[in-house]
Amino acid sequence: MVASRETYGTEFETQDLLLNVGPQHPSTHGVFRMVLQVDGEVVKDVIPHIGYLHRGAEKLCETMDFRQGIGFMDRTEYLAAFNAELSYVMAVEALADIEVPERAQWIRMILCELNRLSSHFMFMGAFGIDVGVFATPFIYAWKEREQILDLFEEVAGDRMMYAYFRPGGLAWDVPHNFKARVREVLKSTRIGINDFDGLLTKDEIFRTRTQGVGVISAEEAIEWGMSGPSIRASGVPMDVRKDEPYLFYDQIDFNVASRTEGDVYARYSCRMEEMWESVRIIEQCLEKMPDYGPIMPEKMPRMLRTPPGEVYIRTEAPRGEYGIYMVSQGGNRPYRLKVRSACLSNLQALKDMSVNQYVADAIIVLGSIDIVLSEVDR
Amino acid sequence: MNGIARSMLTTLSTFMRKPVTRDYPVVHKELPKTDRAFPLLLWDHEIDEPFCTGCHACERACPVECMTVLMKDNPNHKSLGGDSSRRKIIDKFWIDYGRCMRCNICVEVCNFEAIAMNNTWTGHETSVYDRRDLTMDLQQLLSQSRAGKINEWVPVIGQANEDPAAVKAE
Amino acid sequence: MGVDLFGFNNVNPWLDAFIRLQLAVVLITVVVMGYTYLERKIVARFNQRIGPQKTGPFGLLQAVADAVKLVGKEDLRPKSADPWTFELGPFFVFIPVLMTFVIAPFMADWNIRLLELGLIYFVAVSGLSIIGWIMAGWGSDNRYALLGALRSVAQSISYELPLVLCVVALAMFAGTYNLGLIVEQQDKVPFIVWQPMTALIFFIAALAELNRSPFDIPVGESEVAGGPFIEYSGIRWSMFQLAEYAAIFVMSIVFASMFLGGYIWPFGDQVGVGLQLVLTGAKALLFFFVVVWIRVSVPRLRIDQLMGYSWKVLLPLTLVQVLVNGLVLVNGWHEVVLLVAGLIGCAVLVTATSRAVERRPRVPATRTAPVMQGEAARV
């Protein structure tokens, strides 16, 4: 396959080429840069450079009170901002010992799962482009995401940076036709998932490109601290929603999508199954959610202060475990805030997954981890 | 080649469907009233002056410090022969839209319901050639509300929808 | 000695050739604009979009607007580029494509020249554009460009072989390399009926020759970000585009003439110029539509899979086809034998394609993925 030293001796020894991919490259999903050391078309080494998008969001939040911090949490994970907000407000609630009304929790669940859908659609689209389908997957993804984002705009007022979850509940109530609108969106979402399923899942070229590529074993995945679909594809059915149910996930019947191959295709099909599971979860939530009821506890202080303490809250964001470690020394702002980002941990395994593969494989391996650079760099 | 055929049939099926394009600059989507663009100051049409008294509450609460507020004594106050009950009123107000992160906090902290998020398309189409043009002064912030071109919506934080059945029962 | 041109008898052959070439160049420009517009519209429809619509009625002037924009852009050259190879690269891509137009038969009496060895000429000349690709790739002094150029060369050489063998197989069946004569033989039945596998393989190899999806790895925008023309801008970049679409156009005409009966099938050669032109155009557009359809539907192959597919699947099958054609030719069997053999060949090709791409995943020995189950799995 490759002219190696053993086969041809040293007179054919070639110099490896350093190929700089990013920060401006169509397939690095943001400002990620990796330097590939390539021998012909084969990747010999990967040197990732992260930090181009570092804004110090955690440190900023330590100067903000709890309400102001929510907006910054949105921006750490802009593709699934509801999930990011959720971790943050749950941490504050745990510190301040606030009981969240039942209805608010159901709404939170529905919105988080819808956000998981929209985020996975984004993955499907970007991944389809990485694999090389011209334009189609991205537009498929976009047209379904549009429906979900329209709904978010009606509910939270914004399409990406919602600032809608508040410690104690929700900022304001959902529109009266919320349930009908969600059902409407789900209808279109089902068509969208089916489209993707038809476009990619069975395609021979897609399968030969992705199967057996970028394999990572369960042990390695655990050692790197991976989470989310990336680790579930390696045969570790780890899902915070199942393992440590938060909100009302313990009242919902759903499966944890997992595969055993650990390759790019497994990560893709895991996400595909998760989308169907999300649809199921939302349907059950709609059944169980009360139509009317409070969305905030009766007495919320105007300026929230927490007693001293520390807390670690983890939730299952679309890309994996999104954890918030928060220390409070009393007062209205966190003393220390640390975001445990799933993307950062998943990205560490990039080298293990892409060495000794082709350049084209390194690109789709990166795509299959589904990174959001603002979450990696924060 | 079944899979390839399936992919091609999928694209063919979307070929047959109706396009989903919104002809954007020509056709604007109808915005919901919850829509948030950038903050605006509201105009009190009854007394014909701004609601804002320049109390600095929003300026202090703003996480990105994009506001600058100056207050003055209200020349239209009752004690001076006017018809307003506001002793102090806004003198100068700047909001840097380039910096604002549209978190809605200024609306929530305002005690006079004097500020609201712009929920019309003018709030979204704010492209300028120079970023300094994004710093809005009092005139610009008030003009839209003064002309009545805003679908005013100031949320009450934590208020739930009223159950029509319960309201009827009362 | 003279030739006929537009009813004039005994025109000087050089003048005649010149006029015909000029017409062909105009035709290319118009058709390339039409093809880019059509591609955008078709891709848009496949994506449930509308496509260009603001420039002119139905966006028809979009291609003109693009052309004006491209001509107006600054012609950049990187400081470290090799000036001569960089500047000349686009010409070496474009001129061979232009030269292939000589043999394209648009109507019964209308072509530039019907060469006796037309198809051989076509294949030989179109292969020359590799030089331009490697010049562009090497001269740009860019690693993506170099990688793309090397991919392009490897791919062109691999797929030229099945292409040439398909041409040989068809020429054996038709008894000539002259494209005009080949078309004239198809007034009853187009050759795709007797040579289905040849047509299929020719189509696949043509996709690779044209750098179209799923064989677009030299320019794959998600990997090498444009490949050889990554450093080009303005008019030189547009020459690559022009060459690409012109190549598609000539390939679609050649395919229509070789397998779909060109201007002659199904109405014969006495139906008048207009209908013949429409027939050729319709068949060329069908080819183009399928090319675009494939482009929006399938992912891109990897370089090793691409090479393997050519050498392990396409080449042996075309060799068998040549052999079968030879047997039929020598023994004088009926053409139905060819149809049956061709259909069997198509079945084999489809199966082999599915098997080739569905072979066991390439998992290195050190990387196994053991399954963790039960409570231990919940880390």
C-alpha cells in the first residue's frame, strides 16, 4: 500500500508532507486547526491546535450574577443552547435548593429534545458534506432545522441564543398552541429523518467510506473520557439520561442507541437512532405534560443568592455529557465555574482515530465527532 | 447498487416536492410577538414623553455593558407646571447594538416598563457599513415606538398562562 | 478541391474549417452558460430550493452575471508560484477540451470534421488535459493543489483504460472509429441495446474523466478544498470551469452519438435540421441530468477505492466485453448474443460494484472494539 522503509530500503525514503488543515478550511466545522503529517495520502500523525475561539466564558461568568450567566452558557454550545442552559440552571437550582414546578420541567425536556434533534440534523448535514454529497444533505438538514428554530423563536424569542431557562423554571410561558405546534414540527421532522435515512444509511459508497474507518475501542474511548454518541458507538451504552435521570427522564420509555463497531458509520447510525428516540421522547412528554400550571416557584427572590457550597451537574447534551461544576461562597454569583465540555474530551481521541488512515478519512473522522468549536474552546 | 439507487430515489422524491424557499428580501416571515431583536425605548403617548426615567437599572444589569444612561430633571414635571408625574427623565441614552447580546435582562429589570425588545423586522435588518453606526442614541431608540411601529410585548418573568377553564369557573 | 458549407459549394476547406470552428466556440460558450444555469436549477430542485431567480427572467442571466464577475476579478498569483506553469496551466486544461469538439456530430451534415479515427482522436486529446492539471497543481506551490493534481493524474490514467477499451469494443461492433458513421448505423436501434455494459462502463469512466461526483476527489471541496485550482481566481479560475463544463458537453454529445443514436434515432436522417438538433440536444441533456442527479445523491469515493474500482472491476469487465465482441465478430453470430452477454455483464457489474464497496471493513488488528455490557458498562 505505502512505500515503507522495510520494503524498499532507505534509498526510496520519502519526506512526509505537513498538511495544514484549518483554521480556514471547509471541513473543520469552525476555527479548528489540525496539522496532518501525510505520507502520500496516508496520515501519519495529527497535531490538533485548539483555542482559536477561546473567550474565557467560564471566567466571565464568575463576574456575572446567575441570571447574566445564562446568556454566556448559550454561547458555549450554540447548536444545543437549551441543553447548555439546562446544566447551568440546574446547578444554580441545586445550590439554592429550588424546587422547579412540574410543568416547567416537562417544557424543558421537550425543548431539550427538540434541540437535540436540531443539533443532530446539523451533524447529518455537515457530515454528508464531509463525505462528499454535493449540497443535498446540508439543505435537507437546514430545511428541517428551520422548522424547529421557528418553534424556538415562538417560544423563547430567539433562534439560537435563547436565554429562556431561568433558575426556578422558565422565563415566560409557552404559547397557547405549543403542543399543536410541536406535533406539527415533529411531523415534518419525521419526513426529514426519513430523507436522511434514504440518502445516506444504505448507500454503498457511504458505507464503504465510513465502515471500518476511525475505529476506537471501548477501553480507549473510556480512557479519553469520551461521551455521548461517540462513546456509545464504541459499545459503551453510557447515557446520563438513563444512568442518572434528571428532569423526568425516569418516567419516559426510551432506548439508548448504541453500536459496537466504534467506527464512523457506527457514530453516524447511533445519531440516526437517537433522532428517532428523541421523537419518541417528545411524543411521550406531550402526553404527560399538563396544559396549564405554574412555571416558576411562588416566591422567587428578585436577586438570587445561593448559600456557600459546590455542585457538579451533568446532563446529556447532543454531543455528550455537558457538566457544570459550580462553587459558591454565598452571594449572587458563582465563585468558580467550570464547564465540562463533551466536545473537548471527544476531540482528544482524534489522533488515535485518524492515524494510518487516508486524508479523506481524517476529515470524516473529525466530522463524525461532531465538534462545536465554541464548546471546545469556551 | 441498491443503496445508491435508494439515495437517488430519495433525491428524486425531493425533486418532486414543492420548494421550501422563502423569498426572503421580498417576503418577510411573520414574526411572533416573543421575537427578540435589540432593545428599544418605549414612548409614553399619553404624556408625550419617554417612559424611561434614567434610573440606571438596565445599565447595571447589562452583562455586556452596552448601555450608557444619563438622567436629568424633568422639565415637564407637575411641580414645574407640566403634566408629567416623573420627577426625573432620561437625558441621554446610548445602546451599542454591536455589543448587545439580546439576553432580555434589561427588559426584566426595568421598573417602568420603559424598554422592550424590538420584535419587528427593522430590529433584525440592522446592517451598517461602519460598526460605530451601531451605537444608537436616544432619538433612534425612541423613534420606532414613538411612531407606533412596534408590537409591544414586555414579558412578566415566571408568569404562567391562565387556564381558560379556571378563569371561567371563577 | 472544396467542400460544402451552408449550401455554398466548393468553399476553401481552410475557410470552411475556420468558420465551423468559430461557430463551435460560440456554441461552447453559450452551452457552458446554459449548463451552469441548468446545473444550478436542477441541483436546487433536488434540494427543494428554487435556485437562481433574481437575475433576469427565471434567473436566466445568472451565468452572464457570473461571467462578468469572474472577468472583473483580480487575477491573483501567489508570490511563490512558478509563474509559467501557473499561468499556462488553465490553457493546457482548456485547449484539449476545445480540440475534442472537432469530432462531435451535432446534425446529419453538421460537424467540424468527421475524422476516420475520430474516437481515438477524442480519447487521445481529452487525455492531454492531465498535463494542465499537474501544471496547475505543481505551479501553485500549494500542498492541497499538489495533492489534488496527483489525485487527478492517478484517476485520469486509471479511468482512461476502461474508457479506451469501451471505445474499442464499440468500434469492433460498429466496424469504424468514425463517429458520423457510428451514428448512421443506429437509425433503427441505438447501440445501447446491443452494448449495454459498454455503455454503462463508458458512463462511469466518463464521470471519472470529467471529475464529477462520485469521482470528484481531485477537486473534493471538503478534503483538498478545490484541488489544483485552489490558488486561481478570476479569469483563470473561470477557464477551469469553462473546461469542465465544455468537457461535460462534448462528452454528453459523444455518449449520445455512440450509444443513444445521436441525431438519427428514432426518426431517421430525413427529418430536417431542427428536429435533429433537438434530438441531439435532448440526449445530451439527459446525460447531463443524470450526471447532476448522481452528483447530488452519492458521496465521494476515497482514492484507494477509486483506483481499486477501476483496476479490479471495470478493466476486467471491459476486457471481457472486447473478447465477446471479437468472438461475435469472428463467428458471425447474431447480435442478440451481444445483448444477452451485455445484460449478464451488467448484472455482474452491479453485483461486483456492490461487493466491491461492501467488502469487510478494514479494521487494523490492534483496534478491536470489545462490547461492554451490564453494570460494568455504565462508567
